[in-house]
Amino acid sequence: MPSGAELLRSAGLGVGTMMLDDEFNRQRAKILRDLAEQADPFIRRRLLLLVERYEPAPPPAPNDPQPARPRKRR
């Protein structure tokens, strides 16, 4: 039985899967931000924390040798 990666490659999706993932993450972050605008303060905070999981980590500053780390949940 073929693996998931083999199925994607056979469907012509192996090369651009990262692009698909990036686009999915951008769309999901936008949806969550839109929902947060309408939510009560407690839910808004939770939705915006979830948005952080879908956004790419910012590139490290030129003089910062350590890459940015995602915030830990409390």
C-alpha cells in the first residue's frame, strides 16, 4: 500500500506541498482572526493564541544568533 507522500507525488502534489501548507496556514489564521473580532474577550484571547500556531515564526534578527522560539502555553 503506498504511503501518503507517494500518493501526493503520484498526484503531482509532492513538489508544491509546502506551498499548499503555507496557504492553508495563512487562510486558517485569517479565519481565526475574523472570528476573534466577534468573540468575547476570553474566547478572543484563546483564538489569537491559536493564530500564533498557524503563523510562521519571524526570521531571526541579523544580530540575534538564536532563532525566535514559539511562546509556550500557560
